[in-house]
Amino acid sequence: MNIRKLYLLILLPALITAVNMANAQTRVGIKAGVNFSNVLMNDENGNKINTQSVPGILLALTVDIPITGNFYIQPAAQYARKGYKQATGGFYGSATNFKVNASYIEVPVNLLFKPHLGTGNLLLGAGPYMGYGTGGNWKSDNDAAIGDMNVGKKGNIIFKNNAMDGGDLNSYLYGKPLDYGLNFLAGYEFFSKLSVQLGAQLGLANLQPQTDGATTNGKLKNSGFGISLGYKF
């Protein structure tokens, strides 16, 4: 996926908004919050690798498009900070307290149920998402190494489909750039303006890179949950 296709993907909610401006019920909003992300990781032999969650920010532009009754389609364009932490075994086995922060641009599209409740609306939603890794950084408590070569205590995150494509010496290969999966959300909207939401993501794409075109047996999938505040204009 090149950068032009990525921009078109990000602009999709804005285009949908323009088409539906004649509908007075279409609402544009913003959302900001914190994610607690992690990964499901298995090595080449299928053994589970223990990881811990890390916090990250979430910023989004949302559009609520009415379908019928209390049902809406809600596409969004969002920036999400993801990653994970390993106490030992990070950066190809040489780092301790290894922490990864990966940046993603994502386009979730949720089916939203908004029944009236009290002075506002209950929010229940689910749907698919697609994301693209754009970069990030890593750090550890000790100097990480590749063989006899010291790469330091911090560096950049890269995304590659093929593990043999390489990068800078201290660049850590997070995984394939294209991600997809499922979203779930629940919350409450006060006076049709301010909302509080709990959300979760389950990655379905195996981000483990290939090696010279050969598929590996390893597994790497994003997952996480978070809380956010939203505002409708």
C-alpha cells in the first residue's frame, strides 16, 4: 500500500460526510482517549511468548450516518499508538524491559445502535477495522545487540512484509504494515453531544513477516482495549 492509497483511505470518512451533508441527522465528531495495547505472539515452534500491555493515545474523527431507527453507520479515521512490552527476550532476545511503541493510521467502520436512555443515548457498536503501520520507536534497560554488534538502548520501529528487506542497524521489525480486525464499543452519549466510550480491538491479521517469500510458523496479532471521550458537533 503506497502513501497515496493511504491518504485516500484516511479521507474516506470525510467523503462520506460530504455526500450526506443534506441529511440533517448526520453528525461529525472527534474522539480522544488512551489505549492499552498488547500482542498475541508465538515463536516459530508455536510456543507462546509472554508480553505485557502498554498505554498509548487514540485520536479520531468520526461520522454518524443514520440508517433506520436507532441504527447508524459510523466510519472514522484515527491515529492509534499501539505496542507491547517484554520483561526479557526483546529485540531478538538481547533486551530487558523491552518496550515497543508502534504508530497506526486506522479506518474502523462500526454498526452503531443508539437507543434513547435517560437524558442521552446508549452506545453499542461493532464492526471491522483496517490499519497501516507508519513507524514508532523502541527502548530497553540494557544495550541490545545483534550478534556481536551493539545497537544501543533505543531505536526506530519499521514495518516490512519480508524480514529480509532489512533496515537500519537499530531498527526493530515490528511486522507487516497492513493490519485488520474487529472493533467493539460500548458507552453513553450525554445530551447528544459528549460521550464516554469503552472500546476493544481484536486483530485478525497475522503480522509475522515472511522470510524471502516463505511463510513462517510464527504469529503476531495486535489486540487491546481503551477508554475515550467524544464530542459531536
